[in-house]
Amino acid sequence: MSATLQASRPKGSSVENKTVGERKYLIGGNWKSNGTYDENAERIKVFNGLGPIPDNVEVVLCVPYLHIPLCLTSLRDDIEVGGQDCGSNVKDGAYTGEIGAHMLKDIGCTWVIVGHSERREGFGMAGEPEGLCAEKCKVALDKGLKVMFAIGEKKEERESGVTMEVCAKQLEPLAKLLKPEEWANVAIAYEPVWAIGTGLTATPEMAQATHADIRKWMKDNVSEDVAKAIRIQYGGSMKGANAEELLKQPDIDGGLIGGASLKDDFFNVINGVPK
């Protein structure tokens, strides 16, 4: 099925970027619950015409489930397609409303977001606890997907000085579940909750400090090799206007982009990677 869907995808192109680093930049777009079929088809046409992607950048669009086939048939093939969540069940079964990781993999997705704060908070209902987020990540990896694992603190937690304690609490169940080699298919998306969809963003210095703390936590609690290799994205109102300053920080390896991923400004973010 997935090969058939993707057979007609237009070819993308890359441009050489001579910046050499330990980690390839990962720019993820999260369309959330946005767009009709026609609106997203038009977005795809715009993205297909926006020029080459630097060869040191991996780009993924995580789109609503209903529009995954649209992307897999018409989006340029140098942009990967992912889901925004997956169920914790590992096989077909009585899970009404759930989309299994195996289904995302089967249709042609390569990535999935797990643990986004909007799901952790539950849209005003009971949210997803840390353990469930870790289980979803493990299931997705077992089914052959790569995972952007989102973590981050609320405004009052930032103001109370417990940012890293919150991030560590969200990472600890995952560190207990994964073998060291499984982290190769995980990116950590640090998204301060207070900066998501608010127009607020951490300063580059604030974001860098938290990313460095996360990398140190990974070194202390997983391994030094994993800490060096893992990509840590910043999310929280990243857009073309601030991407360059954020992405030049040594421990910021990309972004998970919300609103800006719905328009051509997404390519300003992509082109904001260090030259």
C-alpha cells in the first residue's frame, strides 16, 4: 500500500550545506488539527515550489491522520510524513478511535510525535501520564517508526525554577524502557508549554541552557554516546524570524514547528540552519 501511495510523489531537491556537525538538523512541522482537504492540498503545492532543502537538514511534516495519504501521494519526496500521535496497543484489536503505530508504518509514515503537551494536558480532560507516553514511544519504535518525544514545563514551573525536574520526570520512564541502541531513532523535542501557540518563545540563551541540561541528563542517565548523538529540537513559537538565532546554539539540533509549518515561513525555518 505505502509504495503505491508514494509512487507519484514529486521529486524534491537538496543544496549542499558545508556546515559539518555531529548531528543532522531535524525540522519537524506539526499541522495539528488544521486544514480541510483542499486547504492542505494547496499548502502542499506551495511547499513543493519552495526550492531546495539544505542537505544537512531532515524535514518531516506530521499531519492530521486523514491527510496522511494526501501528503504521501503529492508532497515532495524530500519531506518525510509522520503522525501526530499513536495508540499504545501493539496490534489490531478493539481500540475504537485509536490509530496504531503499525498502521502509520504500513501506510508509509516514518515518524510520529509522542508526548506533545496538548496530549499530556488532555484538552481539559484526563491527560496522558508519563508512563503512557513512554509506552507509546516504545511501541512506535518496535513497529519501525522514529519518534519525536516531546517534553517541557509550564509557565509556573519555569518561574519556580523546576524546569529540569519536570523534564527529567517526563524522560525517566522512557530511559527505563529503552535499550541504548533504540535511542538512535528518538529525537527529544523540548517544548516549553508556556511558549506553544502563545507567540512567546524562550530566548536563545534560555533554550540553549535547557537543551544543555537535557543532554547532561541523558549522559548521566543513559550514556555519553547517546547524549552526544541524540537530536534535541526546540519547539515553542519558533518561526523564520527567530530560527537562525535559536539554531546556531550548540545543543539545539532543530525544531518542532507549529503555526509556522502551515505557511511558507516553514522554509525560512529550514533555511535558518547554520551555513
